[in-house]
Amino acid sequence: MAGSMNRTDVAKLVEPDQVHRTVYHDPDIFEMEMQNIFHKVWVYCGHETQIPNKGDYWTVQIGKQPMIMVRDEDNIIQVLYNRCPHRGAMICGNQSGNTGKEFMCSYHAWRFKTNGKLDKVPLSGGYEGTRLSLDGNQADMKRAARVDSYRGFVFASLAKDGPSLVDFLGEGKVAFDDMCDRAPEGEVEIVPTCFRVIQRSNWKIFLENQLDALHPSITHESSGRAAADMEKQIKAASGKAPLEYHYLSAFVTVPLVEWDRTQTVNFPNGHSLLQGYMGLRPRDPDTLAYEAAMHKHYGEKRTEEILGVNIHHVLLYPGLSVQSPLQQLRAVRPLGPDRTLTEIWHFRLKGAPEAIYRRALGYYNLVNSPSTMINADDLENFWKCSQGLASDGGDWVSFHRNAGQDTDRNGIITSLRGTSEAPMRNQFRAWADWIAQP
Ligand code: FES
Ligand SMILES: [Fe+2]
């Protein structure tokens, strides 16, 4: 369908309160999204602690481009195209590793420094008198146009012009502040490695679901019910159930009306946050030890400010979902109109007791991992949406819930209710702007 459509026509498929189904499955629109969104905006590459040593690298997809995030000999994080300047072979076939002081292409052994600069080619005399200069940058590995990081979270943009990373993230950077501030040492450390899940659905469906406070009590009801029953039995038998059961039972013990009492705050560039901290401040010895470590580093007043931050979830459009209070991060990498990779990570708060880390790990395994029923519940919905949206059963997707009832202050939109579809409207506002850009 989009073959004959220009970018302005495609942007018109988005109305303030509904979206045409074509945007979820048309291959030409997917191509436009790659060119006009993912190849321009800041895309998350990884955390700097993923590559702690010189020569450490991690491969990552930015839009359609295979990239390498690597720590070079000067300790600078580089993001390079994973492509040999000779005949185009991919340089790193592995997902991650340490390449030493150099990358060497497996095809004809061109060697590159870890900043991408050509170092040596075999029998280099063969290039004398040719149009290929080995001295300039003609034979270097190409770098991402821009690389920057915020509190250890590394992003790259393939476009040389555009807003800075901090401007692009705007208020959404609170995701990283909230996560890092909760560490007594003010930093987090990644826990290798990640779960990787390929979903048979469009990338936008995943992101729409992240702040969809209408779905948890419904979609996850049966999973939550089973956990709540077990929690009750364990409590009856031993007086106390492990905190981890609460992560799952909350899907039934927190009723829909309570989700509705929360709010979302929606920022420019499609970023949003859902308020409502998950009430994880029990008075057990582990929490008290953690709070003591926080007091030591920050003092009591600042500790209370940090632990009182009211965030459940932050969405950084178009590629990240962050649950900062539990140190969870999911990166979304579109592979095709109906294929999406998610990389599911969690972090350790530096300076916090081991037991606090175990909570992040518990949430990671029980709620976000591919082995939990919670994730399976969501995946089933995503696949069903994908199927339904490819059918002729209707042309429009409704985002009418509480439309026109949000409060807009200087471009920051606060939703009337937690279950308002304001975050989805906000995502598509950014999407249409980016798509329409020349
Ligand atoms: S393709 Fe890499 S050295 Fe030839
Ligand atoms: Fe869900």
C-alpha cells in the first residue's frame, strides 16, 4: 500500500485518537521507520559495564545496521559499523567478546585498531598506485555519526545532525537517574547476559503495552491468581511468604481501579512515565541494611528523596522500556514489520547488599524473562494483535480512552487517569513527526 505513498501521506495514517492499521504491517512503512526514525534518533547500544576492559565488544543492531560497541585502546567507547571496508564482510560474527588490541577480518586479514582505524593489510604493496589510500580514512571501519552516554548508558545516532542525547532524552532521563541514584555508590552495573526474545509482532505493539495500565489486571489475572494462591498457602504454613510472590500476586491484588488512580506523564519525543512506586520498602533486615548504606552515602534527607521517587516504569521511545525501581531494562530492536527482538537486562546497584540485588533478579526472572507466564501472557496478546491487524476486520486502532482530557503544560502531557491511552497517543505524535520529516 505504501509504495505509492509519500511520507506526508503516511504521517496522515495517524490521527490524534486513532491510527490506521497499515502502520503495523506494511513493509514500505517499516522501511520508512528505519530510515526516518531508527537511523536518525539516539538508539541504546548498551551499558558501559558491558565492556569493562579494552578490546571488549558487544554487537548491536541499530535500525537495519549491524554495529559493534567496543572499548578502544584509549578507553573510549566506540560504535562502529560491523563491516569490513575491503569487500564488506562482517568483522565480528560473535555477539560479544574481547578482540585484543585489534579487529582482524576473517576473510583477507585486514586489521583495524579498536577505534576503527586501519592498521595493516597483507601485501600492502598491491595498493600502490591505485585509487585506494591506506593512509587517510578511506579504508577505516566506519563509525556511528555520534556516540554519547548518560550515567553509563551508551547511545549512538547514525545521523550527524540532531538534538544532543540529553536533549533527546529530555525529562525521560529520569529513568537513568532514578536507577543510579538508588545505588549507594550512585552507579549501576550490568549483569551479563541478557535474555533475547523474538516476537512475531510489530515493535510498536510492544512499546504501546509498556505503559498500558489497563491490561495487567486482565491479561495477567490467571498468572497472578496462581501466585496469590501459593502465597496464601505459604503464609498459612510458615507465617511469611517470600517477597518475590508479591511481584506476581500484585497482578490480582492490585485491582484495575487502583491502576486507574495512577497517572502517566508524557514528554516530547514519545517518552512517558507511569507513576506509582511498587511499595517495595518493607521493614525487614535487608531493606534496613540497604537504607543504612544509602544514609551513609547520601544522608537521610537525600535518601528519602531518592527512595520516594514515584516511578513505576519509564518508556524511552522508540526503543527502551525501563523499570528503574527494580533495575530492569528492555531494549526493542525491530527486525521486520512483524518481527521484533527484545533484549531483557537487569542491573546491580553498586554498594547495595546482595539481598537487594536478589530482588532485582527475582523480578527479572519472574516477570520479565521468557520463562515466566507474565511474559507469555503479553506475547500471546502481541501475536493476536498482529494477526487481527493484518485482517480486513477493521481499519483503525482505537486510542480514544480519555482522549481530549489530558492536561498539556508546555508540551508535557499529564493523563487524567492511569489507564488513559495518553502514552500511545504521545508515541504516535512523535512517530508521525519523525516520519513526516524530509
Ligand atoms: S573482506 Fe575483510 S579483509 Fe577482505
Ligand atoms: Fe503485561
